[in-house]
Amino acid sequence: MANNTKIEWTEHTANLWWGCTKVHEGCDHCYAHALARRWGNDVWGNDKPRKKIKSVWTDLLKYQKAAKTAGEIHKVFVGSMMDIFEKPMPLIDSKGKLLTENTGELRDKLFENISSGMYPDLMFLMLTKRPSNINKYIPDAWKANPPDNVMFGTSPVNQATSFTLIEQLLKVNGKRFLSVEPQLDNITLLPWLLTGEIHWVIQGGESGPGRRPFDTDWGRNLKAECQATNTPYFFKQIDKVQKIPADLLVREFPDKVIGCGSGSMCNALAQLSACKRAPAIVGFQL
């Protein structure tokens, strides 16, 4: 079965609804918002309903069947047109009719299906800009024993959002990843990578109209930090226009790299100090 997305770090996307609210500067040029407006869907903002996507449940069953047939684990990004951990919001159907259920009920249904073992060959990548909500909305059983086929992720875009969002993500048990997209400034992740609590890093610049510039040395900095701490690293793009330099064309997945997590702190720092592009780590006592 062919992938249903052009996003390089996943086989599939799954959206339970369409719509969201912008929360930080990384959202300024949101592709999902632009696409919603293009299609006449007024589903962005705290005062707007979200549009229910009925096909997601049959799609997930198809993805599961295809993964099982292939004998593979297929990744599913939840979700490219929504934030799975947004607060419960009203829902409308495809014709704009207000429904009695809300987004929280759709989220609960997905979590129940995962808990019941319905999708054993799918790895759910639950990416959110609201990691402080994760423990609020996941099933109680997941807090101590998160499912093996779920990774929780968040999207820092600069150092300030890294401090806030990563610390919130670390309060969640389970597999964790960072999607540093769109990166807007130089970032160091080393203080968190050294602990071994971040299991995958995705990095990329902004694409589309009004895109903000990405410095390829930012990529080299994070790549060096990930290599020094044995953290799987995936470079997605500069801006979808410029060609990716050969030294940044690294696309690792957490299931492809053995020994995720920190090695010796001294060893990691020694490797970084040997790198001419090693970032300054400001505000940390290591």
C-alpha cells in the first residue's frame, strides 16, 4: 500500500478532525491553516468548531492491514491537520452541521482502539504543541504503562520554546521525540539529549510562502549533538527549494539505531568540543 503523505519521516498521517489554534511563533505560517482556508474551512481559532474526518477509522484499518501484510511496523503521524492534545472542541460534519460529540470523544476512541490492540503493526507518532495536556488526556493506564506503539512528541522552534515544551514533555512516560520544525534560530538540545530521555530528533526549516530562513549550521549543530549522544537524527529539509547538503542528508529512525539515549556525558562533550561548529550551551550547568 502506498504512503498517503509526502512527509518524509512517516508512512501515513491520521487526522481525527481538521482545525487547530496557533500557539507560538512556529505556527505563524501553518500549512494546515493555509490549506483549510483554501478549501473554505473556517476551523482555526479558539472560537471555531473542528471538522470531523469520518474516513480516519477505515484508513487506520487499511494501514494496519498493509503493515501486517508487509511484516513491517509503519509509522502514523497524528495529526498533520490537527493537534491531538488540544482541549476538547465542538465538531461539525462535512456539511457544516454542528454535531453532539466533541474532539475529546474522538481522541478517547483512538486511545481505546490502541489500548485494545487494534493496531499492533502501527507506531503512532503523537505530535503536539501542547505537551502539558498529554497527561491530562491520555488514559490513566498509559501514565504508568504507555503503549509500546506510541511515541509522544513536541515541536520546539527556538531555545525559548525548547525550555518550555521539552520540560513539559519529560513529565510524560514513554517514548519521546522532538520535531524541531520549523526551526527559527540556533538551538542546543544537549542538556536533554544527555539524559537519554529523548529518543528521536527530527529537524527542518520552513517551506512555503513567507518562509523564514534556515541556517544549515543549525543542522550541523544538532546533528553533532545527536551523534555525540547516540540519539537517532532525521534531517527533513532546508525549505523544500534548496538542496540538502550531503553532510546533512542523515535520516535515521529510532527503530534503526541501537542504544538510543545518552552515553558518557564526558564522552559526548569531548566529541562536541572537537566539532568546530559545536554550539555554546548557555544557561546550563553541566
